[in-house]
Amino acid sequence: MTESILKQFESVPTTCISDATKGLYNLDSDIKPLHDDDKLVGRAFTVKIPVGDNLAVLKAINGAKKDDVLVIDAKGDTYRAVAGDLYLGMAQKLGIKGVVADGVIRDKAAVRALNFPVFCKGTTVAASNKIGVGELNQPISCGGMPIKPGDIIVGDADGVVVVPQEQEKQILAKALKKLEHDQKLEQEVLGNIESIRTFLHDILK
């Protein structure tokens, strides 16, 4: 069932999930993909790090399961990177699905060349320290949203949303219904000039 529901979420844009939940589970809009065509769906393996220390990220890469998404609570820091191309390349090789960080990465060109989904607040030149403080697989805050281990993470060109594990079936059903409605509406409205005018008239009257 888990794999089936993740597969279904792969066909749903983040915008439909946002609409289905009234925007309740959207991460900060500053968290964007390095590639606009990146799509990310998987279960959260959470990482909490202090500002400027990323040893726990290495521990997470080592401890996460195949197809997990690393979700990193870096407190929104944009000075020191949570990871660079070496760490992210290791994560990719070990089967991790992608990374979402409330922080920044470095080695942008090399990371983009990996074709590995990374959603973050941008890039920096500064590396992090490795003092070793941090927590794995505990509830965190990332992009202003509480995220628990096992929650579903969905990311695409528009941003990232979290689907709480205990609500995933209900949210999927609503999101699929919204997607169907949007597709039908688009076909009807964009069919010809008259249908566009009618739509606008109905909205603006």
C-alpha cells in the first residue's frame, strides 16, 4: 500500500495538493528545486542540525533507507552549506530519493550534473563544521512546517508540500479530485474564445 500511494502521488502536482489542503502543509516558498523539472515523492527521513554543522547529514545518508527523502532542518541558515556534491552524490548512489533542506547547498554546478532532486533555499561557498551535534528521525520543522519521520514529501517546480502520514489517503483522494477538476476545466475553458469570455464573465460578474 505504501508504494502504491507514493506512486499515485507522483502524478499529482504540488499545486493540487496545496489546493486540496487549503495551503495548510506548504513549505516556505523560498525552498525551490535546483532543476525546474525535478519531481520528488518519498517518505521523510528527518535530520535536525545546528546552524553550520552537518555531521548529522552524513549520519542520515548512512542510516536512511532506499527511496527515503532526507528532510533537513537547518534553521533556514543560508551561510553554510548542509551538503555539497560529494555528500549528495553519496546519497544518490545509496538510493536516497532526494533532499529537501531549510538551508543551502554548495557546488551547484556539480550537484545539478548529478540529476538528483535537491530542494533548498539556494547556494553558498561556505562549508559546514563537523562537531557532531544533531538528531535523526525525530519531529522537525522545515520550511515553517512540522514534519515527522514517514510523512510523505512531494516536490516539483512550484515548491514542496508535506502530507502527514495519518492523513495521506484522505489528502490523496482530494488532490486527485482537484487534478481531475482542473484538467476538465482547462479543456472546457480553453476550447475557444467564446468559452474563455464566458468563464471570465461568470467570474467577474
